[in-house]
Amino acid sequence: MLVLTRKKGQSVMIGHDIEVSLIDIQGDQVRLGIKAPKSIAVHRKEIYEEIIRENRLATMNSLAGIAKLKKHTENGAEDKEGGGKN
């Protein structure tokens, strides 16, 4: 991890097109300004972690749904072929 010291009003560049500026300092909180292309998602870490968690949950639900659908369609194919239970 790179650790830098910045004063109010100073910035750090990440690559060629992301600028992180120290806007204000109040007690133990700092305000940051971030300039980045619209194609770059910028989130607070706790929000990013929630997005990841929700995406994983949605993926698991989708995979479970796909497995159920696959099983259902395979059972339907067996019924049509005479291999299913009557």
C-alpha cells in the first residue's frame, strides 16, 4: 500500500485520468473529491462490499433457478420419450 501525506487542497493522481483531492479536514474525518471518467465506478468501500454481496446472492439464486429449470426440462423430455414415471 502506498501511503502519502497531503494537505488540504492537494491532490493525488491515479493513472492519467483519476484525481483524488483532499477537500477538507474536520477532526478525525476528511472530505475527498474524486474526478474520474464516467466509465469508472467510484463507491465508498462499505457500499462496494454490499454491491458485491448482493451480486453474489443474485448469482447463487440465478444458478439455483437454472438448475431447477434444467431438471424440470430434462424430466419433461423423459416423459415425452416414455422414460418418465406415469
